[in-house]
Amino acid sequence: MNTAGTIDRPLTHDPKKQAPMKPSTSEPTGSATPDFTTTGATDTRQTRTREMQLIPEALARAHMHERLHEAERERRAVRLATARRMQRRAERASMRARRALAMAVMQ
């Protein structure tokens, strides 16, 4: 089926193969709106296409950055919990040692 492309679904995504932008037929002749040149329209299309292609990469990069920070926070929390657990264990061992020393001195 050979139907013409639309703005949302152009026939081709290659800016060089797309039709050049033309001034609107509804505007009066000699209006203040400048005429678009093919090279300017192509450059604009290429820039817009490049930016559109880079959006998912930028989103993925931001997502990975956030995930890395989240993982680092998680690791810090685990290290803190482990350190507190070891500190309590050391305090209990210290108290047992003091008690054993006191019992040895008392006898």
C-alpha cells in the first residue's frame, strides 16, 4: 500500500529523503514569515532526531545513576547495622571479662 506518510509516521526517518518544508498555502503572499530553506529544515530535523534518539540514553543514564546511589545507601546501612551488632557483641564480651576478673579477685 503506497500511502503518503504523516507527521507522526513519516514514510522515511532519513531527513535527506523527506520532503522539504514549504510555506503554508493559507498565508498571504509576501507575509512576514520567512521562507524555509531545505538545508535549514534538514539541519533542524537532524538535530531534533538526534536529540530524540538520545533521550532514552539520558533517561537510562539517570536511572542507573539513581540505582547506584540507592545501592550505595543500602551498603552503608548494612555496614552500619553490622558495626552496631559487632559493637554490642564486643561490649558483652568486655562485661564477661570484667565479671570473670572480679570473680577471680574475690576468691
